[in-house]
Amino acid sequence: MRLELGVLVSGNGTNLQAVLDAVGDGSLDARVRVVISNRAGVRALERAERAGVPWLVVSHKDFASREAFDAALADALATHGAEWVLLAGFMRVLSRGFLARFPHRVLNIHPALLPAFPGTHAIRQALDYGVTLTGCTVHLVDGGVDTGPVLAQRAVQVLPNDSEESLAARIHPIEHELLVETLRRLSTGELDALAVERRRQR
Ligand code: GRF
């Protein structure tokens, strides 16, 4: 089944790029219907433009409430034909109202082995804690911060002299691989997001 993707971004967009590349070379059966950023002028939007993918800015600052912002996002995604939503460095937490519009179909990529180190400083926190193994996680989004059911994970060794930058430089390419691979498994049906969510609810 081809995945009709809407991608939400806030920044650099290297994960978006990995998806665009995989779609472009035919190795992922998906279409990026739209890229939406809550911030103007970010690199991710340049990547969408270069790939010929529709993009727009929906700024949270233009809305009186989080619910109104989320409703505008969901409307824009639906209007562009997105059926799956990928959070690729999107820095806002989505409400349950948004998630109800795309049940079991909102995915996030996180640079740690959840449930360890949720939140925005996962790589630094893993380093500060002194773990010797960290990695990345693709998960379904629920109402919490990086708390939803895990779809896939991959480990990355922490080296004794790692800095936040050096560790990040090894995690990021693994994120890109894991994300594309997970989308591929969803598109082929090898991975069933609904079944993963049900297992978590038991
Ligand atoms: C990635 O590390 C992702 O795991 C996290 O935000 C970062 C986004 O990077 N959620 P990019 O914008 O895809 O380059």
C-alpha cells in the first residue's frame, strides 16, 4: 500500500530528505503530499521545494489556542491528501484532537532508545547520564512527549570520548535508515501500526 505522507518539520529536515530520497529513487512506496513547518525560512522547506513537493508554513503564533493550531494543521494535511503524518524534527506537541484525525498513523523519530531520554535534549542527556548504548526510536505518537508505542529501534554505541556533536553525527544517519526502513515495512504490511498500538493497550 502506498503511503500518502504529510511531513511536519521545524528545522533542518535531514530526516525529511532521507524520505524524499527514498521516494525519489523508488525504494520506498510512498508519496510526500505536503511538508508543513511551524517556522518560516527553515532548511526543511528548501528541501521540499527542491524535491517539487508542496509545502507551507502554519505558525502556532497565528492561533489563539493549541487546539486551533492543531485543527489548522490537520485540515491542511487532509486537504493535501495526507493519510499518514510523520513528525520529522517537529517541535510542537500535538493534541489528542489532532491525533484522532489520523488514528494509528502519526509517527515520530526520536534520537534515543525510548523510554530513556524523551524530550528535546535526548543526545546530551544520554551522554550526561553515562550510558554506553543509546540509539534512535520510531514510534506512534500519543498525547505525551515521546511516549507512544514503539515501532522500531536501533542502537548506537557511545564512545568514551564522545561529545554531543560526535554522538549526534553517528545517531543521525542511523535515524535516517531506521525511518525509511520503518516506513517501508509499514507500506508493505510487514509492520502493522494498529496491531502495535493494540499490543501496547493490553
Ligand atoms: C532528529 O534528531 C529527530 O530524531 C528529532 O529531531 C531531529 C530532527 O532532525 N526529533 P532533522 O530536522 O530531521 O535533521
